[in-house]
Amino acid sequence: DRWDMFVLTEQWERFQTGPITDGKLLVFGVIDPMVFDSFASVTMMSANLEQTVAYQHLVQHGYTFEPHEAIASKLRFQLHENGDLLTIHYAVEDGNWSKHRRDKQVQIKGTTCTVNDLIVAGTLDLFGGDDFVWLANKDIEDEALFYGRGMRLPHSPHGLNSFQHIHAAAVLPALNPSPALYAFLDEVAHLNSDEVRRAVYHEAAYQAAGRISLRNPDDHT
């Protein structure tokens, strides 16, 4: 009784009238913020909290947030003080990254390859012989990229410190929410596509890139 559940009308009607053979039933749930009201206090911990869907949903319902001084004082850092040491190389000039764009065939000097092949080749040329970590979509096999080079990050690498001796990361996945989720969050949570993409995709990219030495304030590489 603490959840509001939502379905797409067309899918729900099809689900009720017979077996689904040509699709799936998507069910979205939103927890009632009043679930927190019986607690004396609630502590939430997250990187970039204000970018999350949960934060924006709760603020819209009138909840306020304030720093937890006891926890904040024990954090390794609260800002990336070495940000001026970071160089970001990007491959796509405009538009949103997607699997369709990743797998698009292009002609280069009479040779056919994919856009992703070009990015991989450019990455290897850029990193040279240096160690690096990489993140890609789950449909990419471990040995399918970088010819066995580099170390693959888990799909959700949040909180891992075992890669901070490495100084380079390749972040390649397309992590776009489904059109149905975009529509749902716009209708129910009043979040536009840019806010959703920032909460889902950009945060995942940030977490992946943040596994390397950038997370160590004492490393000035």
C-alpha cells in the first residue's frame, strides 16, 4: 500500500484480453514519500544527490534536505579538487549516443566498419601502452573490444576503489532509458528528458570515470 503502480494503457488492455505474444507488459512503480513520515530521521547517501530522480521526486512533494554533518566530516572528499588535471576526449559531436549509432556502418578509405570500431581504434591510439579501464553495454563480450586490452568495469561500478591506480578510462555504453520510461517520468514525476538522461546516463558515466585516480585527492597525475 506504499506504492503507486502504473502501466501503459494499450499494453494493459492487450494483457487483459489474451496472451501476450508480440510484446511485454511494463509496470512502473513510485513509492509514496509518506513511507518516511513514521521515522524520526531519514539519512540518504548518494553521489550527486541533487541529480537523482529520488531527490527531485521528494523535493516536489515538499521534503527538504540538509547535510549530515557527522557523516560529511568523515568523507574522503566532497569536491573533486584535482578536476583541473582531468582531460575529457569525446567522440560524438552532436545528438545522443545510442546502440543504433554505435553499430552504424561507415566507409573509411574504402573499408567498412562501425562507428564503435572507430572509437575503439582512436581510444587505443590515444592511450598508447598505458593501462586503462573501460565500460560498455552488456551485449558487448569481454574480448570484443580493445583486443583484450584494458580492464572491464562492472556494469554498476559504484564505490569500487580497486582501479584508482589507473589514470585512464573509456566510457562507451549507450544507457538510454526506454521511451516508455521517459514518458512515465514526465507524466508522473514531471521530469523532462534532459533531467532523466542526467540522472540515469550521465551519472553512470560519472561513476565509471570516477573509478580511476581522479578519486584519489593525493594523486596529481
